[in-house]
Amino acid sequence: MTKILLHLFNLLSSILPYTSMFALKRALAKSAGIRLEKNVRLCGRTLFLGAGDVFIGENTWVGLNNTFYRTQLASIRIGKKCDLGPEVSFVTGSHEFGDATRRAGVGTGGNIEIGDGCWIGARVTILGNVKIGSGVMIAAGSVVTKDVPPNCMIAGVPAVVKKEFPDE
């Protein structure tokens, strides 16, 4: 039943108004097993694909066309008061290296954890086995492949620290 509700959420997310009807989108996502805290705003065309736990903290904005590529082997956790720009991708699945007959070997999965108060720019990709500290700003178009300390700005492919912010 949960899979059907997830497909229904994904379908309705593509046809509901992009930046309104947040309470309805929250209710639909929760009924499909997505864990959302108070006042999470899911914009249109947000997709939850595959299986695996997702938790999004209160007062977080999930921008247009965000995609959560999930695997049962891993979870995605986003803190409170985060802002996710459009077309952000969370990719928990990967593969071990295979032999020459098939380079994508055995499937693997890695958790993604994002601290409170983060700002993630447009078209950022965050891969599995990554923990992002609180107060981080990720520049548009970056690919995050490793852990990020708190209170800094990262950018690039792969993303690296470009600036540190003072602790407040």
C-alpha cells in the first residue's frame, strides 16, 4: 500500500501548484512513509524514488524538482530550517567496482545526513556516505562526495571548502 501511495504522491506532485498546497503535499508524503516535521514545504515535482528512509526537519524548504534517489540500504536525513534550491538530487545508491564484464558490481548504499540551517543551491548532487555539518552553504551545481564541516561554503566538482563562516 505504501508503494501505491508513494506513486500517487509523485504523480500529484507533478500536477499540483508548485509553491502552494503545502499541507496537502505534506499529508500525502507522510501517508507514503516520508517522515516530515512541522511546516516542511515540498515544492512541485519533488520525487521520492526507490525505497529507504527519508526524514526532513521542521521549517525546511524543498525546492522545485528535488529528487530523492533512495535505496533500502541507506537513509536521507535533512535537518531543520534548511533551504534546498531547485533540482537538488540526493543519491544514496552506488556500486562496488566490478570486473571487466560489468564495472558496476554489487550494489551498495550510503546514508546522507544534512545538518540544521543549510542552504543548498540549484542543481547540487549529494552522494551517499556524506555528512554535511550545520550552517553549510553549497554553491549551485556542486557535487558533494565527502563529509563537510559545519559553517562553511563549499563549491565545485567535487565540492571543496571555499570559505569558512564564524560560529555564531
